[in-house]
Amino acid sequence: MATTKVNHPDLLDLASDTGATVFPKGTTEERPVSPEAGYIRFNTTDNVMETYDGAEWLILDAISSEYTVDYLVVAGGGGGGGSGQDGWNGGGGGAGGLRTSYGPTSGGGVSSETPLTLTPGVSYPITIGSGGARGNTGTNSGAATTIGSNGTDSIFSTIESKSGGGGGAASGVNNPGTKTAGLPGGSGGGSGINYNSTAQPGGSGTSGQGYSGGSGANGGTGFSGGGGGAGGAGTGPVTNDSGGGAGLSVSISGSSLIYSSGGNVGSPSGGNGANNTGDGGDGAYVSPSSGTQLSGNGGSGIVILRMLTANYSGITTGSPTITINGSDTILTYTSSGTYTA
């Protein structure tokens, strides 16, 4: 049956048009004062097509192009090294690796990275790294003393930050040279005291994420190395609440906050790295009179995304905290999830 084409003066006929249709366009401030549901326009402020649904302006994802997001990805920090009695101290845990595209500097003293380009409709995975466990504390023989554990990595799409290195353990009197070196990681763990043997180095950091840990001493001083941080190397041999490498201040959340600080050699008992900072755990400072003290666990990591509010899809899992800062929407993930562009 033949079809009949009906022309209607109120309809736009594009059936035979090989050119293009020009939609109304203008800035965000130039939107219609009293829009009606179904209005479509091109927003020249954010370079997207948008439509009014009767309550608010929405991006037309099927027409809109890719867009970029800034990110902060911090891995879990390393645990502090186990200590012994009679002044034999473990090294501080290394901070979790830090990668960011926001601000001038990323971890390890390099320039900040390029924002990540996202494709509308694609789901991007987010993994939050856990902090590493502190090492076991034993007697001054060192037989039961263990190295702090590395944390775990944090990931956003293709951006992966490496876990902080565990702090080296005190060797004790009878176990020299076997477990005192700090472990490598995003930032390296500090070295524990290596009694009666050659001093060991701190663990190495990862380029573009963090610095190395500090070295411990040999002999009877008890001094150890602090963990490396995203903003500076750990130092050593030190004792008494010192040695941890500096963290890095990043303001992607709207406030300037410090992430990924290296663990100190504690005083008198090592502190845990704070959750969602990537801080390394402290290695305990143990004076001959204080008896057995504990080192600290590493702090868990965090992922923060920042994008134009006009681009934000509103599709997430993992229950991120959502805040607005100026024209931007900020998603703060403290547990694993996804973001769909």
C-alpha cells in the first residue's frame, strides 16, 4: 500500500534534509525564564545539549560528547614495623601512593596528571585500598617480631595508586639482618633497627606517587627510619615521634587537606594511620623501661572525583558523599563502588 505524506504547518519535516537543524543556544544564565517541559537548547557555558523535564535542566547524554573529570586516588598506607623490648624499634609504615590531576603537584614531587576523559553511559569502577596491618611486637631477642604489612591499592578506571610499604621490624639481639629493611610501595616503609649488623635502607617509593622510607641504625641505639610520604621522604635513624615523610595537600574536595603522610617512629606507642587518608602507621618507640609497645596500622585510602555539575550523571554505587563547590560536583568515595558517566 502506498503511503501518503501529510504536511502540517506546525511540524518540522526533516525527512529529506541532509543538512542540519539549528537549535536555540546560549549560556546557562540565558536559559528561558519560564521554560516548559520538552524545551531543548545548546548550553554554550558547558558545551552540552540540554532539555527541560518540567522541573530542571538535564543533559542529553545521547547527544553530549565525552567529558573530563579531575581525580584524587590514594591507596592504603603500610603498617608500622614490629618492635621489641629494651629499646629495639620498628620503622614507620610508608604512605599509600597518591595520584591526582587537581592542583599543581601529584605524589612524589611530579606535576599533576591529565584529567581523565569519560564516555557517557560507561560505568567506571572504583576500589578503595585498605591499610596494612602493624607488625608483631616481641621480646628483645626479636624472634617473634615481624614486618608491617603493605596496604592495598586504590583504583579509579585506569588510574591505580600503589599501596604503602610496611615498616621494617626491629631485629632484636639474636636475629640481625633478616627483617629490618622497609618494604617498597607507593611510598616506602622505614627501616627498623638492625642490632649487631649493617643498617638497612628504607623501602623505595613509586615514581609519581610517593617517596622512599628512612634508614634505621645498627648497634644499640634503637633508632629507626620513618615511612615515606607523598610529599617527602622518610628520615632516619630517628626515634621519639619523628621521621615520617610529609604528606601532600590537595584541595579537590573544596578544602585543602593533607593525604599520604609517612608513619613516624612513635612515642611511646605507635599511632594508627587515619582512615581515608592513606597515612602510614607508626613504628613504636620502645624505651628500655617501657616494656612492650605496639606499632600502628596503616590508614585506608580514598578516591575523589570532581566534574562540572552540568556533566554529572547522578548514577553511582558505593554511596559516595556528594557535594557542590561552585559550578562543580564532587564525589568522595570511602568505600568501593562505581560512577557511570
